[in-house]
Amino acid sequence: MNLSTGIIFCFLILGVSSQGWGTFLKEAGQGAKDMWRAYQDMKEANYKGADKYFHARGNYDAARRGPGGAWAAKVISNARETIQGITDPLFKGMTRDQVREDSKADQFANEWGRSGKDPNHFRPAGLPDKY
């Protein structure tokens, strides 16, 4: 077992200590669906400046499911930022510093949503009400 797998496993165990495995895993699955829905909406909207709103919204929706949803949102958000840090400089022509700053802003929006704060704080003017 590598270090990252071990850390994730420990977080999973700690997150489940106060509730049953079934409840935790159900919340995690629902939270993962919330994150996927926010990602799909972001792609569909294709709206300039809406990235942080969708980050916050996905994390907000997932975390409202309970500890399992919050755990899933954190794991997914961190994985997405790690992958983005590797691929963006290659495919989008961004410098490492630009990627780092963008990732920092994304993580701020992720944490904002996970903490239960209103994702509309990041909502850009003119984004259709559908989202």
C-alpha cells in the first residue's frame, strides 16, 4: 500500500468512526454524484468566469450529504487539482506559477462550499438561472 492510499484509508476510517459504514458509503456515493453533476453543469454552461462557482457548488452539495459526502468532495477535489497541475501546463500553455495560483483559487472555492458557505458568492453575473 503506498502512502497516499494509506492516508486515504486512515481518513476513511476516521470519518466512519461515529457512524456505520453503510451510511458513510451511501453519503460518499451521493457526494460523488453531486460533484459529477456540478462538473457536467460547468461543461454544459461553458460560461467564462464560472469555474469557481461550480467548484463551490459541487463541494457544497456533496458536504450537505454528511461526513461521507464531505469526504468524497475533498478526495475528488484534491485529485482533480493534482491532475490539473500535471496536465494544464502541457495542454493549456500555462506556466507552473499560473497553475499553482489557479489551483489555490479552486481549492479556496472547494473549501468554501464544503464548509457550508453559499456557493453563489462565486456566481458570475449573467450565469443562467438553470445553474
